[in-house]
Amino acid sequence: MPKTTTARSRFAEDVAYYLSQTPRQLPSEHLYDELGSELFEAICRLPWYGITRAEQRLLERRAGDIVSRVAPLATIVELGPGSGLKLATLLAARPAGPVTVHLVDVSAAALDAAGRALASDPDLAIVPHEATYEAGLAEVAAGRRSSGKTLTLFLGSNIGNFDPPGAAAFLRNLRTAISEGDSLLLGADLVKPESELLLAYNDPLGVTAAFNKNLLVRANTELDADFDLAGFSHRAIWNDEASRIEMHLVSTRRQRVRVPAVDLNVTFEDGDTIWTESSYKYRTDQIVTMLSQAGFSSTSQWSDDGFALTLAAAR
């Protein structure tokens, strides 16, 4: 599926703005173009990255409980559906009957993959939204017609990509987009030993490094930039005080990069970085508190191998 003008324009605007800031950074949403989405799916299969497998095990064991607690279910909204496997697992446990599924992602490739994974179910009406989470939620809310309940899924520890104020604002915005009594299923990675976390984000095969450096490939391909991939390395660090993994692209020498499409010239010194992703890790009680402050009441929480699923109702 071709990239939309909106996605390309947003990437260009963010490159122009964020590479002019101190520290230099790029929003993590831009990691997920078509190639980036495929690389992330590969990361999820690596033995050192257990988030996806832990979450899938929880869904397989608890899907029936989840579905029964949100009945009568008429609508599911998944923010960042990935391959669609997790949603398919949940839907397999529901009673027979029609359900409208809204898939929200900035990645057209992810939407296409998730749509294909769900296409064989004749009772599903699948509505893709190639949009940011906030814009997609607004579209879903504006078009809501069903009298049944809505379950919103925010899985894969995507909440960890927001800093604490951003996560709080996002959850408050999500709460305003749904009705009282609707539910949210939130997946969040938990704090683990530093060595385990670093291995997950700097795998020995270099897949995560390729995923990170693909941002530079995007800039070269879409914005006519001249990033030298050999001039940047991947770095993952654990920031214990902030309880987050950080991913950076590190300049290995002094170099000047031109991005003609946005009329930008950037000089990097040896060791200068571009901060590309933060992944915050939580304790289970922090998740409950965060949801409560956003207007949700946690009704159930399950954990497996350092990962937690929390089901919460909008109050």
C-alpha cells in the first residue's frame, strides 16, 4: 500500500523540526514505514525480545475472561494493530455475531497486514484508519452508531513510547473519546533486570539496529537526504532514574548532512546523537494508578514473564 501524502508530509515536518532541536530527536512513530514495520515484526520473533510472546500467552489464556467482562461487545478499536494476531486471538473467544473493528495506525503496511489476518471472519466489519492514535480515535468517536459496548486495545507496550506526562495526556484523551462503561485493554512491559532489557533492545543479530537506522534510509529515500549509514551506530541504554530504555543513533565522526526536501543542513560531531525512541517500563501498581488518574477503573490485571495486561472500565 503506498504511503499517503499526509504521512510523508508529517515525516518531513518532523525531520525539519526535531533535527533542529537540542537534543536532536525524531518521533518514534516514524520508525514504522513499510520496511520498519517488517523489521519490527522480526524483532518480535527474536529470542531476546519477549514482550510479544508474553502478551500473546496472556491473551490466549484470558481472551474468554476479557470478552465476557466487556459484553455485549459491538465495537473493537485497536491502536497499533501490528500483524493482527493478538486481535484475532481475542476475537476467536467472542460469541457469534457481528463486530465492527477499527484499526488505527500510521503505517499502511501494518493496517494491510492486520486486515488480511482478520479478513476470513465474515462477521467482522473492518475499518482501517491510517492516522495517528489521536486522529483515529476522533474518527471512530465521530462515526459511532452502535448501542453496544466498545473495547479499545492498546497493546504491545506502546504506552511505553510516551513519557509520563504524554502517557497521562494520551489516556485522558482516550477516555474522552469513549463512553462511560466502555473498556480499555492496556498492555505494558514491566521493569526487569538491566541486562535483560539491554539485550532486548540491542540484539546480537542487529535487527534492532537495522530497525533504528531505517529512519535514515527513510530520510534519504523520501527527503533526498544524504545520511551515510556507515557514519551512525545504534545505541540502547537503560535510564534507571526515568525507568526507560532509550534508543539513539550515534554519529561515529564529524559529518555534515543535507536534507534538501526541507532545506536543512545539520552538522554532527563525533558522538552526537539522534534520540529515536523511549520505552518506559512500569510496575503493576503504577499502571493501575495511571489509569485511575485518567478516568478508568481497573477491573482485572494479569501478568506473565514481566509483562502485564490490565482491563479497565471508563467511569
